[in-house]
Amino acid sequence: MKTDKSTSKNPLLQFPDAADLAMFAHLNIEVKRRAPRLHYCSEIKTIIRNRLHPSEARRKLGATSSFDETTIAIVDDFLLGPEVKLSWENLSLAVAEVYGPLEDMVPKVEAPKPKPSLPLESSPEVQEFLEKRAIIFTAFQRYADGPFHDAQERVLIEHMLMLRQHFLKNFRKEEFYHSLEAIASETGVRLHSIRRFIDKVQKLGLFEVRRGGIPARNWYRLNETTLAALLRNIYKTRPAR
């Protein structure tokens, strides 16, 4: 089975709203609490991200001692069936089938609407970014006050990885700083903390502005490990309020 590049993006970045993202984070915590041996956040996430063929998924899961037949059945029935669309609904159904209803572990989160007055150029890339800002607001609002739990840190990292895509097409550093100021004012997260994060990333050369946008050669250095280390450093060393 060939992987369609247009659909191989991480589904975790394609939730319709911030409530689904918060649901994912809390669901991870709850699943780990109920079943510590279930490596839900790693192996199953890998299967979803790579859209593995069912036989390949079985081989990978079978090689992991912490997975039992019930878990493999979840992947077969809900995530990898030929007529089943990979989606959050299927994923939550699959976990609820084994671990019980999700109502008690799912917080209700309403994402604030972006302000149209943000001084950014009108382009498809910027408009797409503005549409996703509500999700970014919620991530900072919920998780930027640390210390991070594993699942919470992953969610925030996912958001920051999402942001890098907008720098590949003439989305300049100055415009991003305007967005950071809006994030700070609308979420209550201190701009100083956000700036510290960006300054540390900037020292890696990742936000170097040149004609035509950000040089793509720098982006290979921006990954989950880098962002996780920066986030931990910022929120461990920030001054007390």
C-alpha cells in the first residue's frame, strides 16, 4: 500500500478545534493512568502518522511486548480498516471500546476567536495561520504555565512544529512577532516568556530572514527534541511571578 503524501500529515494537527486537542492530551494522561503498559502515545501514534498497512501494523505491534490482542484488534478494527477513515472520532471510539466512556476525562475548551485587526499581510499562508491561531492560543493558555506533563508538552510541541510551516513561504519574522504579541495579550501568557522561547530558537538560525523567506536549510534543525529542550529550559528557569 503506497502512502499518499497529501494525506500522510500527522492527523493530530488536523483536529477541527482546540477542544479536540485538549481531549487528546487528557485522553493520553487517562489511558496511561488506567493502563501504564499501553504505549498509546508512541506506537499507535506512529501507526496513525505513517498510515501503516494492517499487516505491517500487526507486525510492529506484535513485536512490542506491552501490546495484547485486544490492543491489536483496536488498531485493526478502528484505525486501519479498509472502509474506515482515519479520524479523531475513530480514535476516541477505539479507546472508549476498551477503556470506558470518555465523558469524565474530557474538558470542555472554547477557543478564542482571532482578532481581524492583526497587522499581517493578506495572503493564503497568513490567512491559514490566522484560522489556526485559536488553537495556538488555547495551547499556550493551558500549557505554558508548566511544569509540563508529557502529554501536555507534546501538544504544545505539535503546535510549534505546525508554526514552522508558515515560515517556508515568505512568512517573515516580524509578522510572527506580531502574532506572538496577540497570543500574549489574549491568553495571559507573558510576552517575555514567549519572546525568550523565540530568541532561543532564533539563535539557532531558524528565523533568519532573507529574500524569499526563511532558508529551508535551517529547518532540519527544528524538531521535537530541540523544541522540548527549549521549552523545558524556559519554564524551569523563568523568574517567579
